[in-house]
Amino acid sequence: MSDLKVLLVDDSPTMRRIIQNSLNKIGYDDLISAENGVDALEKLEAVEVDMVITDWNMPEMNGEQLVIKLRENPKYKDKPILMVTTRGMREDVIAAVKIGVNGYVVKPFTPEILKKKITDILN
């Protein structure tokens, strides 16, 4: 299995479980979950991760705000970030890339799509 440590940020417990199951299927099992950007930033202070997978639409601090915060911090400016969201409009993808997201997956997705995106980001 991979030794990649992933922070998974999504406000929906069901979606976190779906993404977690997909990650487990493709060999990633070192996962930390957060329910929004604020929670994610707190967890990042305590644990070093190799990659962040975040939703866009979340309460308190959304994925866009989280990505901007991470990119402003020298410690995380090069951290791989994958956005997994229901927002599939071209403008959304462009906006995400502009703020520094490394990859973009639109829900619903398959484990294979997730694997390809993660592989592309890490290589």
C-alpha cells in the first residue's frame, strides 16, 4: 500500500466515507478527515500530510478559501491539492486552477478516476 498521508476535507460524512472507500480501494489508507477548511487548518497544524483532497462547498471555510490559505503559507504552497466537487462548470475548474489546485474531480467519480488524478498530480 502507499505511504501517502492524505487530508480529506468534506462537510458531508457520507461523501467523506465514499472518498475514503475509493482511496482505500486504490491503495491509500493513511487518511485524516476534516469537515471544513477551519477543521482542516487545525488538523494540518498537528499532522504533516502529503496531499489535501478538498470539497469546494462547505460551511465556515469553503474549499476555495482553504486552498488560498494553504497557498499563502510557505509550508503548504507546493502541497498537492485535489478538488473533488459537484461544481463541474468550466469556469469553476479555471477558478480552482487559478487559486492553485493541482487537480479537479467532479462528483460522482470512480476510484479509477481518483487514482488517475492522484497519479497525475504526484508525477
